[in-house]
Amino acid sequence: MSGNALRDLNTLPTPERKNDSSSKGNFSKPCNGKTIDNVEERLKKSLSSVQINGGETLNVQHNKSSASVQINGGETVNVGVEVANSEVEYIESENLSDLEDVDTCLKKLLPGLDSKDWILVVETLNNVRRLSVFHKERMHSMLGDLIPLVVKSLKNPRSAVCKTAIMTSANIFSAYNDDLIDSLDPLLVQLLLKASQDKRFVCEAAERALEAMTTSVSPMLLLPKLQPYLKNRNPRIRARASMCFSHSVPRLGVEGIKEYGIDKLIQVAASQLSDQLPESREAARTLLLELQTVYEKSHGLSTVVSENPEMGSWENFCLSKLSPLSAQAVLRVTTNIAREGLVIGS
């Protein structure tokens, strides 16, 4: 093989670049009973050629799990299993179309998700999304069997499968809300992991799925699920969990926060103020300001900093619920913000 040919092989477009910048592909059609059955036949027929250096021809053969390059009909070189990834289309939820044959798709749902054919898995995941949007009642009874298979796809090292599974999770959250609470833990840990990784397009999709979770699942049920991850050894996971926690608390409302326990919440927020990552610290500051507002409203206190705080003041509440060092850190955050607000408003 010539040196020029090897250099050109190294310049072949990778699927990650394609996935990151484009969503065009061949998997936009809903299940009609025939699409899934013909996947292998389509793959076996996939053959393309590329001409390089004005002379040599590369024949690129795609199959279910690999791709190879043959130069001048001689030496064959494997160029990886991800070549066909460029054909995957990531369909936004608002662009999902209804299914032509719901009964057939429901029957093929679990086998399709458990398939070793990654393209079939992607198509089936998109059908799960369609069912979540258009026929959620029909799929409800399958959730117990379906969620573990979605989690399996979230763990898949192939980016196309993983990202589609993340998008599927967001649709499932939006459709089933609190009905998912018993199956939430394995989904949550995978989404926190994916939102903490370096692949930007996977990370962003996971962040959107976590946002869907925080807006769809009752905060009274979600906060206890999130709390253990605030102490995770991975600082990125702690940061993502802190952001979700901070976004969920305001949805409790004043009465919900009092019911959950404002003393518990202030201890959680105080512990995050000294975290390693700025995202965790910022989430803690946001949460503390929310808690201060709720506390002062519920006690009929002004948000203006008082020179002579009474026994029921925010300052005394912090000192009574936290260690001296933690209380000082919390008061430094909330007092500085309040003073800044007074300066801006004057």
C-alpha cells in the first residue's frame, strides 16, 4: 500500500464529526411492519467507492458491524465499525411522525431493543419515542421491561445508539412523569454519566434529558433520588446532580419546601458551596437564595438586611441549623447578594 493511500485513509471523515454537525440520514420513516425486517438486506447491499490521488480507487464495503477498504483490488484494510454512523438521523421530538402500524411496532419493540443489530436498535428507539408522544397509553404496561433495554442502549459505546437512547429517555420522562419513579435510578445514573463526559453532542443531549426529568417528575419524589449523587466521588456527576437539585426545589413551592424541610435543604446547599467545580457552587448559591426568600416570606420578614436581626431572622436560622463555618459561608453568599440588590435598586 502506498504512503499516499495511507495518508488519505487517515483523512476519511469520522462519524463523530458527522454526528456533531449534521443530522441528515436514512432513519426517519416510522415503523410500518416492513422497515425493521429489511434492515439487514439494505446493509448487505451498501457499497461505495472513493477515488484518491487521481488514480487509486478505494472500495468501501459496509455490513452490519464492520467496514473495510480495498485498494486496487488487493490489500484490504479495516477502517473501523463506525463508518455507517454517518447515516443516522437524530429526529427532534417536534419532528417525530406518527406510526403507521402501532400493533406491529409494539410486538417488535422489545426484540428490536435487544437486537445485536445497532441500526435496528436505533430504529426501535425512535419508535419508542413515537409511541411515547402519540400512543403512550399503549406502551405504559411495557415500561417495566422497556426501561432496562433503554438503559442498555445508554451504555452502548456506539455514539449513535447512545444519543438516540438519551433522546428516548427525554420523551419517556415527558410522557410518563411520576410513573417512572420506581425505574428512575438506572436511567438517572446513566444520564448523569453521559452529561459529564467529553463528547459534546452526547453531553448536550443528556443535559436536555435531565432538564426534561426535572420538569416532568414531581420534585417531592425526585429530590431524594438526586441527593445521593451530590456526594458522588466524580465531581462532574456532583455538579450535574447539584444543578438538577437546584432546578427542582423551586417547583416545590413555599408550602412544599416547608413540608420537605427547609432545614434539610439548607444543609444540602451549604455542603455544595465548597465543592470543587464552579457549577456545583453556583447551583448551591441559587438554591440558598431561593431558600432565603421562602424562609423570609413564611416568617413575614423583609429581604432587606437588618442591622438588628431578631430571633426569627435568616441569620439566626442559619446559625441554628449549620456549623459556624458553614453558616458563615451561607450568610456571606446571601448577605452579599442582598446588598448588591440594594445598591442596584437605589
